[in-house]
Amino acid sequence: MLSWHVKALPGLVPMLGTLLCAAGLLSLGPLSSSATPAVALLVLWAALACWAAFRWAGSRQGQTLSGWVLVLALLLRVVLLASPASLSDDVWRYLWEGRVQLAGLDPFALAPDSEALAPLRNGTWELVNHKSVSTIYPPGALFLFRLVAALWENPLSWKLLSGAADLGTLGMLWRCTRTRGTPIWAVVLYALHPLPILESAGSAHLEGLALFFCAWALSAKPGFNSFAAGLGASIKLLPAALWIPQVRSSPTRAALGASLALLLGLALSVPFLGAGSMLARGFGTYYEAWAFNAWLFPLVEGVLGDPTRLVLTGLGALGCGLAAWRFRDPAAFLLAVAVALVFLSPVVHPWYFLWVFVPAMVLGRWEWAWLASAGLLSYLVLAGYPEVPWLEPKWVVWIEYPPMILAWAWAWNRRRSARPSKAGATP
């Protein structure tokens, strides 16, 4: 009779394959200069992670192998720490806006190209994106910018912070296996999938921190969950959506936790209130001018023209209102809000798909792994840039979105056939 180690080999092969893919990315150096092979490795990595999770779903050795999964998850993030943050230049803005605050100045009132900031310019400033646009970040994010810049003005500081937060999210997903019945395979998939690793330890995006608080909110007790959601909202606004189902299920405790988070956010906002009308300038530019990797937006814009952004914003608000009425489970509601965001927004960066991926894994909704995996193709926009214009391949969105709709419809029909629908069912 074969030993358990031999039987386990088919499951270990894809797990080790993810580590080889990560090492391959590291060997490429700056990924923006090798976008095509980098995307090929990332898509292969995503496929291997899905394979590993599928194998895990039927394993009887889950408790024994879990330690190896966690070790591999850590190794994958450590490897990406060593890769330059080249797929996005957001981290340089984080460091710059921290530098501006340390000088006693306001990043809402002064865009990076302001002459008033000329004495602060250094190598960080040279790499800041959209220098004419002032900050768009909430007060909790700005506080972290200042703190990190004071400790070490280096991209690695943010990569370490975001990567650690991503490991925290993994820990919260593991906790959800006990508190919510989240399937083990979903934890394995998140642990090994390249998207959360790339966007946290690799590119140091704020999503790593904000989603940690979301995952905490989805696994915490009433009161603590709304406070955690509020902390996430102080970094990125979307986690505030969790307050709606939380207040419905436990009004007093949720209101108390949300109030404490709001008071903290107000205290962090005090240094910036003097900017007045300038507070919304950066976000206004983002809302009115930018577009990337959207599927519905260009289709609707071709028909409606200028009102498209307003119309899709209204549709998104209507969809979120219907979701608030339909879903009592905070994870299901957050998933619905995130889906509305990525399907209706004119700007859908790859790291935006994390907002779908995390609640989907909490709920054990395998079909949404397609969006997290196919979304990596949008990095092909960097192939040849800046020598060629910034223009994503048109075929990418047709691989991301329509197959996702078909996968969701198939999975939804299977779930409906398997059991009667109930109030609070998940999308």
C-alpha cells in the first residue's frame, strides 16, 4: 500500500509550482519591463493555485497539511517582497504624501507638482504618478503614510506592511472556517493565489490593509465587527458598506462600534479640514477623467456619451440598495457591493478584484476566482509602455467579464438546485 506521502504528491505538485512561478517572477527583475512573460507566469500561477485548492477540497489530511500551506503562503510573500514594486507606482505617492505631512503641509491642498513643495523634492517625488492631482485618500491612510515615512521612506516598508496585513487576512479567513463554516479549500486558494500576494507584498497597495479589517469585521463579534469595518473605511471607503448589515443584525453594538471608529476618523481628519473645498479635488479628477479595464463603461458610453458616469453611479447605488434589502449576511452584502464596483466602474485596476475575491472566499464561492485570475491579464497594458501608448488590449475585458457571468450563473443554478433558497442567501 502506498504511503500517504506518495498519495499526497498530486496535491503537492501544484503547490510547489506556485513557488516556482514566484521565483520566475523574481528572476525577471522589474515586472513592468517584462510584462508579457510576467503575465504568463501570473496566469500559470493562478491556475496552479486553483488546482491545489481543488485537490484540497477532497483531502482527508487537511489538518496535517495546513501547516505546509501556511509555510508556503509565507514563502510566496517573502519572494515577492524581493521583487521591485514596478507594476504600479502608487507606493511612491504613499511615501511622498507621508513626506509632505512630516513637513507640516497638507497633501489635500498641495498637489505633488506644487511649487510650495519644491524644497521637498527627492527621488521619491520623481516617481510619483499624476503629479498634478492632490491626494484622494481617507485620513487613516494619510496617517499611515506619515507614520511609515517617519520610520523608513522606502518602498520595502510599505511592502512589509501590506504583506503582513495580507497574512492577517489569511489568518482571518482561517478563523472563518470555525466561525462561519468557510471551506478549507477557500483558505488554501487565497493563501496560494498570486493576486493578493502580488498586490500586497509585491506592489504594496492599501487594499492589503483595508481588506484585513474587512476580513476581521467578517469574523468578529458584534460591536468589534463594526469598529473593524470603520478602521478599514478610514483607509479605503468601501468597508463602511459593512455597517448596513451589521446595524440590521445588532443595532446597538454595531452603532457603538461604528461611532468609535467615526470619532477616530474625525480625529485623524482634523489636520486636513483647513483644505476646505480642496478635499474633494483629487477624487473629482479620478471620477471624471480616468478609465481603465472596464467592460460595461465603454459600451454604455458609446450610447449615452457624457452622462455615462452619472448613470452607472446611479445604477450602482440602486444595486447596493437592493443588496442591502436582500442580504443580511455582511459577507454576501460586501460581495454584492464589490461586484457592482468592478462591473460598473470606469476604472478597474487588477487590485480592485481583491474586493470581490476576499468576501467570495469567505462565502466559499469558487466561481469568483475566475475574475481574480483573469484580471491579471490587464497588466498586459504595460507591454511596451511607455514607448507605446497606455492602452489595454480590448480582448482582455471579454475574457474577464462575460465568462465570469456564465460561471456565476452556472454556480448559482447549482446551488439553487441543491437546496431551497433562503433569506440571506449569498450571491
